[in-house]
Amino acid sequence: MTRRWDREVGSVVIPSRTWNKKDKIGLISMNNVATKMVVVPDIAGAAQDVVLEDRALAISEMSERFDVTLRTLRFYEEKGLLNPVRKGARRFYGTRDVSRMRVILQAKKIGLTLAEIRRVIKLVEGSSKREDQFKELQEICKAQQDILVEQKQILDEQIAEVGQILAAFDDLVS
């Protein structure tokens, strides 16, 4: 029996390949391994060739898909980052909102502020060339990395200071 499989990595779907039942799942012969695979980070928005679900997701489905609370989704809507369609009292999220949520979560994970996330969304949904978008996103991420490295240095100094204080207390108590 022959089957096909797809695998999603970040926002890129790796094309299907055919495998036989005798193949070991998860193993690909060396002849079929790509020498270089480029994965587009979620913060870069949806890849051009990725087809997302064509049906809208209810708020509970969106919450479950991204492992966030309903309150979180409402918060992002309130801040203008998500724009679900309302049908009565219910919210429905389309492919644009799903793509935005991926951007939001990765941007949040690396510590970007809401204003910076808004900037990223505007950038990836803008009309500039994709390569220019990638370059600007790279600059944003590099600046964030610099901030995080500086914060880590401060934390390391604080941890060392607390260690010295605890050592002094150990001497006083014993």
C-alpha cells in the first residue's frame, strides 16, 4: 500500500513524498534527503504557498489550536491584532487571523511589545517585496537579541549579588 504524507514546519509545508508500507516511518533514504531546507519562521507570516483551512474557526477552536485562553484572543482583538468576523455574539477567525496568531505568538515568545508586534504584522501583510520583509524582520530580531543579551547580563550580575548575600548570611547563621 502506498501513502502520501505532509509535514508542517513553522509556516512551511514540506511537500509530500510517497512511501511504501515497508518503509520505516520517520526515516528517509539518503537519496531523498534535501541538502538544504529553508524554514520560514512564524514571525515572517504565512509562506506564500501554504494553504490554510478555508473555513473559519470558532473562538474555542482558535483557543485550542494555539493553546491560549479565550480571554487572550479577546485581548488581541481589543488591541486590534486580530479581527474575527462576528455572527451574532460569536466570533469566527479566518485564515488571516490564524496567520496573524502565529506571528503574534512567536513575536511574544521572543519578547516583542504589542507595538512591535503591530509593526511586524503591518510589515508581513504589506506590499513590499518578501526579501525586503525578511531583511527588516531580521533587523527587528537582531535588535531584540541585543536587548535580551543585555538583560541576561544584568540578570547574571543580580544572581551573583544574591549569591554573595546568601553566602554572607550562611557565615552569620553558622
